[in-house]
Amino acid sequence: MKIDAIRLYGIDRPLIRPLVMRGQGIVSREGFIIQAVSADGLSGFGEVSPFPGVHAELLKKARFDHDMSCYLLKGMDVPDDATALLSWCEKFEPFVKSCPSARFGLETAILSLAASRKRVSLATFLGYEGTADIPCAGFLQGSVREVAEEGMKLKVDGFTTVGLSVGGKNVPLEVEKVIELKRALGRNIKIRLNANAGWTLSDALLFARGVGNDQIEFLEEPLTDTREWYSFFRQADIPLAAGAHLGDFEEVDLAQAAGVKYAVLTPSSFGGVGKFLRFLTSSREQGGKVVIASCLESGIGLNILSNLAALTGTSAGIATACLFKEDLLTTPLVMRGAVPFQRLAFTADDLVPEFRRRLILS
């Protein structure tokens, strides 16, 4: 497969209303879309949108690393077999030296291009053998009333899992949010909680006693001090998930260490796709589960994440396009609480006309 061009398109998308994620107040998301074009005129897409608190690099650094790689990629012949192409990506020196978000965007653009040449989705190209839709977890944040009302809407929309941001200093208020959310959802919908490493052990235990463990799929990042996680798990008996502190447990059996049963990954901060796939295999062998999480990517980035989520067997935390005033896709990626299998295979025809006009299609 010959790479004819790597093209870049800046994006800046305003949110419907400001959000707080990982302690950051956000009103818009800036980044760029990568289009990899083959000599036979086909395209694959990736996204680079580093997020403060998730990625160490700034967008300027990601752009620099992208440009250095593109200079060498143009006109290069690369493998079109999945195994060989993944191996090539891990050895291509500009990728190895790139910051995680730039590397992920470039790799997924090229892998998606290879998948499009075989007329399959990225998930199928990487070994996914199923045809089922990819379940997603709805996103909740706000006051007690807002959380309950939005939770009810997600239930009506077909979601079977929802995620709620907690971790505030007013622990009784956070407990009330969960109790009211349970009442709104009924007993058949699972709840994921993310405390953003905001609590002490005593605060976390107070929260756990207030909410109980029924319907709680996991509590992500419960404590600031990871050394206290096991003590919390032993007393609270709520499954835990590691996200920002995943590196503290990376060399330990996820099914045993400190009660951590889930690894919540933002793949663009994790490194290359090959590293993600090895981590997924290792986690399964050790009895752990991997959950894909969005950091407010565009519909193009969310499509990439949904393809990787297909490989995990867990509901993906990617139902975030609705938080923006507009998206790059003509129709929502998530429908009835899931990404339809047929939506995994992505082409330029899925883009809104305004953005499609910006593309230089060979």
C-alpha cells in the first residue's frame, strides 16, 4: 500500500454548555483531523485532540510531531496486512518518537486506510469477528435534578449503562445524586461512577456506605492515594477502575491489585495501537476488563474509538457527541445506546457537507 499523502484539517468545536472534566473547565475542543490517502485514491481518517490532564503534550507539540512524520510518510510503501502493518507502526522511528496523541492519530489513519482498501471496518481489520452493535455508556454530569432528568432520557434512548461524574467535596450531595439516579433509572441499568481521585479514604467510605453497591458496575479513581485503594475496596466491596492512575497498576494482575477489576483507557494517551492490543490481551488473561473512554473527540475520533471498543467486549464511554453544538458526522454515531455495527466502517460520505468540502479527495 503506497501512501500518496497525509493531510491535516484543524477543528474547533464549541460545547452546548461548559463542562468540568478532570478538574478542567471546558467550553470547546480544539484539534485536527488526519486524512491518509493511498495511491489508488482511498482515504483513512484519524484525530489528534490532546486533552489537558489526560495528555502531557499540548496541541502545538502534537502538530510538530505530526509534521515530522508526514514528511517521511509521503510516497512510502507500507504493509496492507494487519499484523505486518502493526509491526511496521511499532518500528517506524518517527512514530516511536512522537507524542502519544500524534502517534495514535497517524497510526489509526493509516490502519483505517488499510481497512478501507479491504472494504472492512477497522475493528474487523484488527481481528474483530462479531457483527453485534457496540454498546455505549451515556454521560451524566450536573445537579441532582439534572442528573436524574438526563438519566431518565438516557434510559428512554435505550442506554443500559450510564456514567456519572462524582468526587465533589460535598459527599452527602454526591450520594443524593446517585440515589436519585437509581430511582430514575430503575434496577436494570448499570451505573459507572468516576470520583476523579478526589476523595480521602474517609470521604470515599462515607460515599460508599450511602450509595451501596447494587447497580454500581465500578467506581473509577476513588482516592487520591492509590496505596489506600485496597483498604477502601475491602471495606466497601465496590469494584474499582483505574484510569488516570492506571500506570500504578500496569505491572500487576488487574483482577487482584487493590480491587481493580477495570482499566479505563483513553487510547490516544496510551501510545500506539499495538500497545493497546497487547494490554487488552494481557488484561483478559488476568481476569480484568478494559473500557474505552472518550476525551470529547469529534465524531471521527469517536468512530475510531468505537472500533477499538468492539474488541473489548465492554460498553464504551464514547456517547459524548451530543455535548457539542455540531458534529462532523451527518448522523449520530450512537443510536439506541449503541454504535450500529454497520457504522464502524467509515468513509468521507459520512461527513457533513461543510467538512467534506474541505477534504482533498484524490
